[in-house]
Amino acid sequence: MAKITGVGGVFFKSKGDSRALAAWYQQHLGMPLEEFGGAVLKWPNDKAEDQGLTVWHVANSDTKWFSPSDAAFMINYRVDNLAELLDQLRAGGVEAIQGPESHENGKFAWIMDPDGNKIELWEPMAWDEKNKGA
């Protein structure tokens, strides 16, 4: 049987100026924009112990997980150094709305983009016994 082998892309509409929103992602999150206006993220660049996995999940319709955004989605971006990125974001006028938090599979924080979409930032750690209660 044919099956899914990974996440091929993340696509969403801007509520306003799509180029300005893409530029915000480039400025504040280091999104490597290409000439076509989007980015191509390659997992071999990720040096985490899990070798760049992507989590996929369908949430219940009444979830508060994406709040305070009213969007029907939230994107989780893997980051190489959450503390450093949060410092950069604060210096650029972007505040975390939650976190940072440590969990057994890594560190997390949440921000909002200019369109009001909640973004989850994740610095992964291998999910094993040594990280329980991290």
C-alpha cells in the first residue's frame, strides 16, 4: 500500500500582504526565502538526535491548543537553539505568549505572527529515559 513518507509542505493564506508576512518569517525566524517567495527546508540540516522527524496530529474541534489564534492550524517549527531564538525575537519586538517550557521530548515556546497565527517553536531532544522530567 502507498503511504505518506513525510511533510512535503506547509501552505497557508496571508490575511494581508503575503510578501510582508514572508519577510517577517525571514527576519524573525530565519526562514531561508527563495526567489519564488517561499522556502525549501531540508531535514539533513537539522543536527538533532532524532535526525529531523516531523510530528503530524489532528486535534479535536474544541481544542484550545491553537489559542489565542482563531486559525484552524498551528505550525511547529524545529529550532536549533530556543533560548537564543527567543532572545533574538525579543530584540526584534516579538514576545513569547507562552514558554519556554521543558518536556521529555524537548523545549517549547509559542509566539504569534503578524496575521495572528500561533507558532510553536520546538528545540527537540531524544524522547527517552534520560529526558524524563527534564
